[in-house]
Amino acid sequence: MHVEGRAPDPGAIEQLLSDAEEFFEVMATGHFARGIDRRLAELPRGRGLAAERRAALAHAPAGALLSLLSWWLGRDMPESPAAMDDPYHWMVWAGVNEP
């Protein structure tokens, strides 16, 4: 913690950044998973799933999205957002849309 007149402890800063990164990842995964869950509920193959199971299954592609985003950002965004979006949607929705 920062105390008036003292420099912040580097260990505390590292912990704060680590906690913030973990918090963001959990929040982002939940946000994306809820959107994917809603989309699954609209599709014929997803409608037959129990809501709790569908919500759990939605976390896998949400995690994949964050992993792809991390890869893309870690390489200084070598491709356009659209170039990254297309293969992600193909990967996620191809298996859901096929009978």
C-alpha cells in the first residue's frame, strides 16, 4: 500500500497488478460466456441443453476467445481484428451449427 510520503512497495504493486489481471480475466470470461450462452439458447442444438449445462459449456469458447486475444496482443496485433474474428467464429460455431 502507498503511504503518504513513502514510495509504494514494489511487491504490493506486483500483487495489485496480478490481482487486477486475474479479476479482468474472470470478468471478461463471464461476460463473453453469458453472450455465448444466449446465442446457444437461440440455436436448435443449444435449446435442448439444460440451462446450467449450456452456461458451463459457454465458458470453453469464452476462454478460447481470451486466449486468442492474448496471443494476438502478445504479437503486436499482426492481423486485423476482422482477420482474427473470422476464424474464431468458424471454430466456435461450426460444431454447434452442424447436425
